Amino acid sequence: MHGYSRLGRASGSPPSSPKFRRHSKGRGGGVGVGVDVKLLERWVYAVISAVYRRRGVLLFAPLLYVSAMLLYMGTMGFHLGFTTTTPSSSAPPPLGSLYRSPQLFQHLWPYIQPQNNPTNNDLMMNVWNIKSRPSWKPCNNLQNSQAELPKSNGFLIIEANGGLNQQRLSICDAVAVAGLLNATLVIPIFHLNSVWRDSSKFGDIFDEEFFIYALRHHVNVVRELPADILERFDNNISNIVNLRVKGWSSPTYYLQKVLPRLLELGAVRIAPFSNRLAHAVPSEIQGLRCLSNFGALRFSEPIRTLAAKMVDKMIQNASTSGGKYISVHLRFEEDMVAFSCCVYDGGEEEQREMDIARERSWRGKFRKKNRIIRPGAIRMDGKCPLTPLEVGMMLRGMGFDNNTSVYVAAGKIYKAEKYMAPLKQMFPRLETKDTLASPEELAPFKGYSSRLAALDYTICLYSEVFVTTQGGNFPHFLIGHRRYSYEGHAKTIIPDKRKLAQLFDSPHIRWESFQRQLREMLHHSDVKGSEIRKQSASLFMYPMPDCMCKQAAAKNSTR
């Protein structure tokens, strides 16, 4: 079950040193197997030297060099395609290239199993070293307002696409651009995405009235175009010119290219509007991003009401630890597993199901000629989605026992009955949307992925510990929101997945060593929790110092 090659070699894993290449005759895996590598290097050097001495063929030197390097790479056993054949070599696969977490779980279960860890309550109450870090709070200047906004230069219409937090990004950037151009923003249009398949409108997910009110002193926002403006375009919004703005455009671009058209036409449209504004913009424009994301965008009343009930239940379930619980963003849906091209323990059935899923969602993308797919290398690089089993072992290794309340934010887990069972075994107090809310309460949200994601977002926001496992816009925005809510600290575990790949591929590791390395990982997340935004980073994940101001040391010392 675990004997497949994870590095895309039909004959086994790449050898760990040149000596294996010199003595591996008969092993299929590339051109030139069995050739002395040092001899080949000398030959390449001699040929290039000779070529460079003769001016007439100087231009052929780069071609000869590339050809020689390709031949040299052939001796390293590079192989094209997606291969999972059984290795015939005695050379062990590189550490971290195999999925052997189930074997590790069986080995460590006698140490994981003990219950009622007396230190668990202390751990939940003291996961984060609060007193050792500077404290931040939202800047007051975000609330500064103008008594009256200047006359508008026209109407800005944008189309937000993608999932919940991709739409959130587009909305915040649209507010910033509207402020930059002194334009009136029309409530953004949500594009029906072929992947998310959610037909929700802005008002179904966000509180439209509150959004307009919160921005009233900063940017004019209207629900729809006035009738007289729409008449200019034959009452068809599609007739309004659509400006194709490049990704990450600067404020200067908008002022030089978009503003003249806005003044000329009275209304412009930008669709799509995903990632259309640069990270680095003037502070007053960053302030509009801050205000829209952390102040103006709140979820609609139906989402807030149900989410509040679910948060209350999680707090009640965690009464033994002061109402503190862990939330986990688990990305082990079928599409995510398929897209990763990682191999787990499902054998031929898994491979067949993943091939079907890849073809269904990304027609032909993974079957392109000469595409290199190496599952083992992907796993070693920390790019494979963590399984529920791996998340459970990680948390238990960090010191959280089976009395810990855990909320799992996820879509439909791939083979949930199989993969969720060990996580529930390690954490019996595990909850999901379906266990916290009744079918009747969830009925209005079913079939609307963004509304369901909004429930997950809220429950994760109020957890004492948030665990991200795969990246993406959901944790990106949530980590920033948690920093904004918790005085600058994300209170988030961001695991080192390269390190985890090695740990989970060590089925005979000692429990003490396993624990020590995972507790170091937890400490590292604590230290990195208060990071300040770098110039190329997004303030939606790093709100300091654009959206938050450092508190005085004297106040912080009294905590």
C-alpha cells in the first residue's frame, strides 16, 4: 500500500549520491544510467573549451552546453509523467516522500491514548505568551471623517469573483480605488463562479445597509446606478465601458488611465476586479482598505445570528478550559487532494478517483505532454494537504489532550468516514457545522458555499487557537482579522509542513522526540504571531502598522 514511488520515477526514488548512479546498471530511469558522472563533466568542459577557442562556432556554445546538461540530468533519473509504480531499487526513498502517517499513528497510539492530562487546562489558558510581545490596537485615525465628501467624479462598478474571501478582497480594493478616484461605488456585483457555484448576492452574505453607513464619511456607496445614469447606456449595465485593468496596478495608473475615462463617461466598469490594486499604496488609501475589511464588512443578519449560536455552543462545550477551543481549517476535500497531485494510502482506487476529479475540474491540465508530476517531491516540499489523522497527531504532540474542544471548518472531506475516524478518536469533543446546528437551521445555507464559509469564518475567528493546514484566502484573511482582534497576535498555528512530512514519515520515532519537535513548532507559531507587514505583503494578513498602532509600553506592562 505504501510501496509506490513518490518521486515520479518508474523504477524507484532518485539515488541519494552519485555512487548509486555509477553502480546502478540495468535500472531504467533515464538516459545514460551507469555513466561515470565525473568523466561526463570533464567531457562537457573539454568540448566547451574547444568551442570557445574557435570563433567561427562560438554561437553554438550555449546550445552545446544545454544539450550536455540535459544529458547529465538524464543520469540523475529525471522522469516525465505521473508514476506510482513499485520501486525495484534497494535504495531507500528520501525521508518525507511517503505517506506513512497511519503506521506512525499505530506506533504512537499507546502514548497518545492516555486521557485527562492535568496540564491541558493550563495549556489552553497559556498557549500564547502574551506578556512578552508588544500590544497593538486599531488606529483611531481610521475613524476620522470628513464633514462632507466632495462632489463625485462618477460611478465605479466592479465585479467580484471567486469564493468568500476573494470577493472580500475585491470589495476592499474597490473601496480604496473609489476613494482614490473620488468616485461613487456601486454595491459590487458577485460573479457566479464555475468552481464555487454560489449565486449569492452581496446582501446575502454581507450587511449591505451597514456597509454603506460605515463608509458614509469616507466613500459614497449606492445600491444601484441612478436611473438617469443608466439611461445613458440604454438601461443596460453591460453597455458601460469595461476597462481592462492589469493585476496589481498602482494608484498612479488609476489616476492617469481610469480617472480621465470616469470623468468623460460618468461611469466605468472594471470586471473582473480580482487583485487589481497594488499592495503598496499611500497611507490614506491603505486606511480605506482597513476600514472596509475590519469595520464596514460584517456578515448579514441571518449569518451572524446562526454563527453566534454556534460560537456559544463551542464555548459551553469547552467549559473545562475556560470556554477556550481550537478551530482547524481542514483542506482535505476531493478537489484539493486531486489538485495537489499527492498520493495517500488509497492505492489504485484513490488514483482512479483523483484522475476523474482532475479531469472534471481542470480538463486536460494534468495530462499535458511532458508535464512532470512527482508526488514524493511535492510531499517533501510541504505542499500536500494534511489529513485529519495528521492534524490530530500534530495537536496531540503539541500537548492538547482528548478533553480539548475542537471545531473543524471544512467542506466535504474526501472519504470522510475513513479519514475523520482517527481525528475523532483523538479528540472526542470534535464539532462541525453539522453537529452544532440542526438541519433546519442549516437549510437556508445549503448550496451556498460562501454563506457556509462565513459560518466557519466566524467560529474560527473567536477560537483561542486557529490551525491553518493548507493556505489560501480563508486563512489569509482570518489570520489578519485575528491579529486585528487580539492586539496584534494571530493566535494561529502555522505548521512547518516540510518538517511535518519528515516526522510523519518516521514510523519508529520516539514519542519524546515527536513531542519535543512539535512543541518547538508551536513556540515558533507564537513568536511569529505578531509579525509586522513587509512592503510586498498584504495588510489583510498583516494589519500592523497600517491598520493598528502600538500601545504605550507602560500600558502593556500592566497586563
